[in-house]
Amino acid sequence: MNIIIKCLMILAIMVIIPMTFGDNLCQLAKWEDSLASKYIIGNIFLWAIFQLLSVPMIYLKMPFHNLLYTYSLVIIVLFILSLVWLIIFYKRNNEKKISLKKRVYNLFKASSGLRKIMMWILSLIMIISIAFQISQYVFLAHRDNDDSRFVVNACDAYEQDAMYTINYKSGEPEENITVERDLTSPWSMYVAWQAKVVHIYPTILFHTVLPIFLILMGYSVIWMLGYKYFKRDIFYTIIFTMSVSIINNFFNLSVYTSSTFFLVRIWQGKAIVAGIMIPLLMYLYYRIYRHNDEIITYFILFITNISMCLLSGAGILLSPIMNVSYGISYAFSKKKMSIFFGMLLACVPSVFYGVIYIVYRR
Amino acid sequence: MNYTDVFTEMQQYIRYWVNGNYFFVFIFLIALAFIFVKSKEKRKTIVFPVIILIMLIYNPIMYKYVWYHLINEEKVYWRLFWCIPFVPVIAAAIAELISILNDVRLKIVVLIFTLVLVAICGNSLYTNYDFYGDRGGTPFYKVNNFYKLDDNIVSIANLINDGTSIMIPEDEMFQLRQYKAETKVYTSDLLNSDSTLNMLSICRSAYKNNIDDIILRKNLLQDDTMLKECGYVYNQNKSEILGESYIWYSKKQSNSNTLTVECKKGFNNIGYMILKDSLDRFAIIDGGGNSNINIIHNEILENSGVVQDWIISGMTSKSIYGVYHALWSWEDVNLIHMTGVNYDIDNIERFVSSEDDNESTELEQSCKWYRGASWFRDDADNNIKVLGLDLVNFNTIKVISDNDSIEDLSMVFRLGSKENGVLYVGDITSDRLEEIIQEYGDQLKTKNLVFLTELSNAGDLEKISQPQNIITLYDMQDDEMISIN
């Protein structure tokens, strides 16, 4: 496939489709008009649907192409429906929409003098810092032994149409799923799906293409979080995001910290949990704290939970721990037990997939 | 597990996770305290939930009853620490600190100061990456491909023919299948050796897994004699393409699946056999218990140029290698009787302990058999597996006599293939042969019968084994050789 078409396909499945879904969901949730939140929520939605479809198919040891076609079909149908929705409500939405140029202008209009200069400089530092981190992924290589499973599983699906039924070490076919926890966290299959659609070998997608989008996604979440924490004050949001991007470079106490995972092997599901999903949960919790009547945020927390299950076994475990901790704290702070129960309800996917994993393992 | 152990284990995890650097944790706690004091809202939205998280995660009771069972199996308790938002909390505290300052210049100074402080207390990812205890440098390196794999691996993968199976060191294997997933790869820790390679084990693994190509790190290979004996040839073209790092061996091509048995008369009228397959892999089998065994071995070595490890005899512990070689090389080998009271068990155990885990178990079993033959008769097993082959109907209690005289050290075995077979009775005595005939009866049927020495009851054996071809090594001329295909 021509390189331009491949690039367009990457743009379609990694930007346009998630943004379209995100746009609809954010409208539905009546969230503020933010590119970052649309991008994040759209991706979370895509991952959650994939998780719902893939687990039963992997359990039934279906060939990969069944999942490829089914999921693609579902996404196409939903994408068409989203477009129809956007077109029907175009006028109404268009009134609220703000152009990108206006957005950038708005960011800085409130400031003046030295503060404005400082904002520009800090923004530049932030952009350079993030661009540097992305460039490491794009232009250099990092070898990680876990790729022998995650990446190879995707390659086996891509080349041999098998979902976890080929021994990732030897390449020999096996009767059962080679590693049980992959049944409930099939992130590799999602990347294999992307690889098939854009016609790029999964290893290239994992190591070169995905990090660009995932690092941006991670800092988008940090931006959203800062924007909320600092009451829409762009100055402090920039300081917050820039500080996170700098501190990440130094939170490499061992190879096991969340920052090291984020900056060294972001293509792996567990690194996405550590670097993107946990800050996203914090953002959703904050929204719940501020607008605890917003039922749709609980729903988004619910689908975030499903997509965390897709990413890694760590995602299955960590999201309930966080939901419970924040739920207890917020329920007491607000004196409203419904917050706790709402957040507890959002743990249902983790419990469901956790039980499937335990039962299957036995 | 008592609570002291629990606490110690949790401490170890923390130390492991922060790598002994508690400054960063200290900064985090200060940041948390600062947010607590500074912002009433963030106290509720950030500080309280984080405290609950810490209490939940760093909790001996929870560790003992929940975390240990959920996450400790893989020793990844440290993943729970990801929930604690170290970086966002410190960044939020910095932003909060700056928000209380009015002067923009002061804000800049404080921002720079705090970030430098964090950098000093932390550890730079791009200049001091921790390669599992070995610090220094960056985690990234330059390659010339978009797969982001070592360029050597891409070269190797491009040289692999479709449908072939490869044996390659473990580290290389991890990357190879990321480039070419359809490749059947076999690896072993044996190939990653830091010093020299255990060629015997590598050859055995290659044979068992039907490997087409063996790729080794050039600097680790000292001697390829055994590889060649095992049917692999140096692949010059591919090795030259790979340059200095790797060396490539490919399996000799052969369409036939025949076994040749060459019978020869050796020193002191004691005959021996050389077993060869179509790839010229061979084992040498002599008569076993005779006092001149070393002389015979030397004679064989001179004649054939093989290493002593491949010689089967009923006498020395070295013979175990030869037995295995015979067992790998031909299917359906029944070792009917191999006495071995004089086996050097220590040597055998040393040999066994050098194997990788999987094979060790199998070899362990075979060693029990050897032991059983000599010392542990009560544990004797009638169906013993050696490298996946059944050694059927071997009964140590009945076959082995207490007499460890020199005559009792003979080896008697039958090599069987689908249509052909050789029954070899070595230099067994007439009495022992009688016992064996009684014991095995019809199982001794064979197409070829080989006698090493003259036996008074040879006729009885001929009757029961119904051979089409009888070879009496003791009657042969010195330079005569008989081949059985």
C-alpha cells in the first residue's frame, strides 16, 4: 500500500475516528469543548468496544480475521452513525465550536507583560520536552524482553491469523491460550487490528508509530487534569504540564516506575495503564467530585474501566483500587454515599474480567 | 507468613522500586503536605484519596491477605505503587507554590529551583538509565530499521528460508519473531553461555527439536566438531553476511532415512559396531565389559576419528553419552539389557546436573534406572523413558544378578526400525544369554543378529530371534567390515 495511503489510514484510525466518537460522547456528556478530552474519550470508547468483542472470540479460539472483520464492521457502522449525528446537529454544534486559531489566541489573551512572555517560554519548554521524548521513540530503539510476548502475539495474529494460540517463544501452534491472562487483556490484538487496517507490520506500529500518539495522549490527559485542578487557568496548567514532562525524565528511580514505563515502553498495555489511564482516572474522579450529578461521567468511568482491562492485568486490578480509594474519600468529603456506590459500580468490568481470568486459569 | 516477614517483604519491594533513593519519596511527601496546607479543595480531591491509597497499598494486612495472592505470584507488588500519583502531586505542588507568589521574576526563580531540586533528587532517564542494576547511559540506541530491532537480527531474519526451524540464543530469539513471526524458533539458556557452549547439550536439543539452522554467537564457539558429527555443516555464505558477530550452521540435506550398522573386529578379537545414519552421525558400540576396553576405545578412535564421548560401552560412565546419541539418532531403540554395576554414578550425576531443566528431569529418570540397576532395585521401573523413548520391559530386579564379575558387564540390545533390526549380544556369557532368552522370548525377533563372541547356546537365540542374517564378529578378518542397511 502506498505510503501516503498508509499515513492517511493511520490518521483515520488514530485521530479522525476517535475524535469523532469523542466529539459525540463529549457532547452527550455536555463536557467543555476540548480537543484533548475528545481525543482521549474517543480512544477509550474504541478500546472498550474492542475488549467486549475480542474476549469471547479469543476464548472460542476463533481465527483473528473474525475479530478483524467484526470489529471493523462495528466501528464503520458507529462511525457512520456518528457522522450522521454530527451532520444533523451541525448547525447547533457549529455555533459552539471554536476554531483552533481562536483557541490558541484565547489561551494567551488573558495574560500580559512578563507573565505572557513566561507563558510563551514555558509552553515552548513544554513542547520541546514532549517532542524530545517522542523523538526518542521515533528515531531510536529500546529493547525490552516483554516485547517477545506482546509484540510477537500481535505479529502472530497479523501473519498467522492466530489469537494467542501460538507459542510466543517457539512459534509452534498450541492447543490452549499460551498465557491465560492474555484472554482478558488482549491489547496485542488491538494493535494487530490497527496493523491490518493500515497495512503496517505490528512491530513497526508498536515501536515507531504508536508512541507518537500515546505520548501525546498521556500529556493530553495531564493537560486536562491541570486545567481542572487549576480552575481553567492556562498559566498554571502550562506550569503543571511542563513540570510533569520534566519530572518524568527524573522519576527513573528504577526501571519499574510509572514514568520509566511511560517514556521507555509506552506501546505496552501496562505502560499505558501507568502513564495514561491512571492520570485519566484522576481526571474523571475530579469531574465526579466537582459535578457529582453528572451520570455520564460515571458511565465514562465505566468504559474507562473496560478499556483498562483490555490493556493489562494491572489495569484490571488497579482501577478498582483507585475507584474505591477515591470513592471513599469523596463520599466522605461530600457526605454523599452515592458517589462511592457510583464509583464502585464502575468497577464491575474489572470484577467481571477478573473472575473470567481466575475461572479460565483453573 | 508472619507480620514481620510481611513487613520485611514490603520494605524490600519499596527499596527495590525506589532503588534506594528515598529523596524522591521525601519530596513527594513534602509536596503532599504542602498541598494539604495550601488548598482546601485539593486536600479533599488529591491528598485524602492518596493517603487512603497509601494506607490500602502499603498495608501489611492487605498485603498478607489480598495483594500477596493477587499480584505477588509474578513478584509485581510494585505495580500497585503506580496508583500513587508521585509526579502529578509534585507538579501540582510546584504550580501551587508558584501561585502564591506575586512577582513573576520570583515565580521563574522558584520554578527553576524546584525543578532542579527534583532533578537532583531523582535519576535521569536519558543519562543514567538503570539496566537492572547496571546504571549508565540512555535506554535508547540507534538502529537502521523502523522495526526498532537490532540490525543483526534483521540480517539474520532475512537469511532464514521460509518454513525452517531455527536455534538461536534467547536474546536474539526475542527479537527475531518480532520481525518474522512465522519462523519456528527454538532457544535454550545453553546458547547464552557467558563462557563456552555446552555443545553436547546443544546438539541434543537440535536433534530433538529437528532444527534446520543453528545460529551461534561467534565469540562463544570454540569447537564445532560435535556439531559436524551431529549432522550440521558450516554455512559459509550466511556466516559471511552476518560478519563478526554470528556463525551459521545448517543441517546436512539427506533424503534417505536409513541406518547403517558397520560391524568390525577389534583388538584382541573383540568386535564392535559403528552405527551410522544417513547424515553420517554415528555411535560406536563395543562389547562392553572387557578388561581391554580402553585399548579398544583407542583403536576405535584411531580408526574413526570420533570423540570418545560418543562411544557406547558397558563399562565407563562416558558411555552414557554414546547411549543417548544412539537413542537420538534412531527411532524405536529398545535397550534390552545393559548392566552397569561399575558405573561411576558421580560422573553421571555431574553430567545430568549440567543439563537444562526439562532435559534434566528426563535424564534424572534415566539415571535412576542406572542407579536402579546397581543399587536401588526396589525402585525399578518397567517402563523407563529416556529422552522420550520408552525402554520397555526392562526389569532390573530380574535381569541384574548380584554377580559383578567381568562377564556380567556386557551390553545386549536391539536396534529396531520398521522393517529392519539388529540384535547385538556383545560378549555376553552363555548363562546370561539363557536368562535373557527366558525373560524376553519373542521380543528378541530380529532381521540381523550380531555375535561378538562364540556362545554355546547361540542356537537357542537364533531359534527365538529368527534372524535372516547372522554376523559373527569373532569370525571376521581383521580388516573386514560388514554393513547392514
